[in-house]
Amino acid sequence: MNEKKSVSVLHLITTLDVGGAEMMLLRLLSRMDIDRFKNYVICLAEMGPVGQRILEHGIPVYALNMPRGRVTIRGLSRLRKLLSLLRPNILQTWMYHADLVGLLFGKLGRIEHICWNIRCSNMNLASYSLTTRMTIKLCALLSGFPDVVVTNSREGLNYHEKIGYRSRRWVVIPNGFDLSRFKPDARSRVSLLQELGLDSESTSPLIGYVARFDPMKDHPTFLDAACSLLQERRDVHFVMVGRDIDWRNRGLTTRIPKTSSNNFHLLGERVDVVEITAGLDIACSVSSGEGFSNVIGEAMACGTPCVVTDVGDSAFIVGETGFVVKPRDSEGLAGAWRKLLDLGRDRRSELGKAARKRIQEHFDISKIVERYEALYSSLLYEAERG
């Protein structure tokens, strides 16, 4: 294939909120070679903050405005018209609902190549709606039709094979991180302390968890561990960020003792996650089911040591730079936090430097973009060869 031949890629994604898949899509699109690749984005739901940021890079974004977890005749009709109008060489779908809808309408629209992208592992399906469970089961039944199924973790591949996925071709491409954006910054701690209403010179440890409110993210274990640690360390503050992470969410607040409410800071969904993460002493991923956690990689790139649950590829990402605990083990989680705090600031700083170096060596965004570009180019090259 002529290397300068333009390849059009249409990315169909379920939402464009601030989430792991959405942020990875933003990083990918903002760095792909515009001389070789023409990208478009269609979102099944409404235009979210990540969609606005993609638009700022000059990439067309179309929002179908369908209700979350549901489809509408109007939305599907618009999707079919857009596929007919844009006629991409490759349809890359992101997350289960987009995978299913994209496959059906991509085949109807005679799209040349269809790729799925799945982003998690070890899901407790009983915690999800009937619609989501049925979508995943249908995807498993139809998984032999896409040209490629991309997953961001080896564990994600293994999990989906266990639940019935039979892909013609699996490709594992981990998440990537921009080390020029996610980096250590002492000013971030001062800003974060001030936002939390704490003295800018406070030595109170800040432990953070960035995750939307979702059964898989297991906020109850995080809160139980926090309450356990507060019994002996009253100076620790817990910073929680993500969609629906606020004081209106009774599913969260009922687990926070009123006597300790000042130690919990529920900041909701934010676009300045990098500044918050760089200001933490310890970052966490408490998920009970994960593929490749963005929040771990972002924190490590910021030089923030991590405590993670042993799901997906989390233990591999952290390596020897943090602590790994069993999922749904609040006492184990609290114990790991305690160990990190007992190390002292200097030793934690050394771990943070090692964490950043690990991201640089294995998960630099430029290397990950090259792998996506190579995949898309190979699809057209193989087709031309017959």
C-alpha cells in the first residue's frame, strides 16, 4: 500500500463524557498523522466534554443524542445516513453498545473494515442492567464478524474469551499517556489543598480515587477502607472525582460517617484531573473489574505512587512501584495505604519517580498511537493484497 494514501477512520463511541475510553480516544485522535488518516467521531449519546475537546482538534464529531443504554429510530436513522455520507475505510467502535450497533449498521452500510474496542475485564454482570447484559451476550455471539477486536489488556482478552467471544483476530494495545501533560508539579498540591479548604502548607496526606459512580468501580470498598484508616489517622483526607461523585449521591454519602465528613471531598466530574492527580500523595484504583486503568497510568506519570486492586492488567502496570491488593478487600486496601504513608514523603517520592519512568518506558502515548496507525494501515494493505 502507498504509505501516503489517506485512510478514513470513523470512530463510533457510546458516550463522550470524561471516562477512560473517551480520554484514550481523545489522546489517539489528537496525535494521529493527519496526512495519512482522516478521522471522524460519532457518539450514540449527547455531545460531552470530551467531544468538545475533540472538535477543538479539527475533527468532526456527530452526536446522535440517544438516551443512555437505549436506541431510538431517529438516532439509528441518522447513524445510517452518516455512514452512507462519510463512507469510511474503517469503522472503529468503542465499548459494548457501540460495538453492537456499529457492527449491524456497518454491515448494512457495506463498510469495508470493522474493528471493535473493548476496555474492561472481570465484570460482575449481575450488577448491570438487563439491556447491558443482553448487549454483551449479543456481542459475544457476533464477535466473529469484526475484522479485529482490540482490547487494552491481556486480561481483558482472556476474560472475553471466557464469556464466549470468538474473534477472528485479537490485538492488544494498552492505553498510552502524554508525559508532557501528566507530570509532577508541586504547585498542584498547593492548589488542591486550597480548593479542599486546607492550609496550603498542610502535611495532611491526600488519597485520591478518580472513577465514575459505577458498580465495577466499587466505591463502597474505598469508603470502608477510608473509614478504617481514619480510626488511627485522623489527618488523612480522601479526594474522590468522577461522574455522580458528589454529595447528592446517597449511594455514597450514606457510607460516610457524619463525624468524618470533613475528611471526604467529593468533587464530581472534572476536566482538570491532571492537576488533581499531581497533587495527591497516593492514587488508587479500587475497581473490581478493569482492563487497563487510565487513572493508574496518569497518576504514575505524575509521579504519584499507587495502590491498585489485582484486576485486569493493573498489577503489571504498577510493577514494583506501588502496592497491589485483592479486589473488594477494604482492610487490605487500608493496610496498603498505611504502608505507603509509613514510608514517609521522601520514600514515596522515590516510588513516584520509578512509576513515571515505568510509564515512559512502556506506555508513552506516541508508541501507542503508532500501534493503532499500524493496525489501520495493515487492514487496508491486507485487503489490497487480496
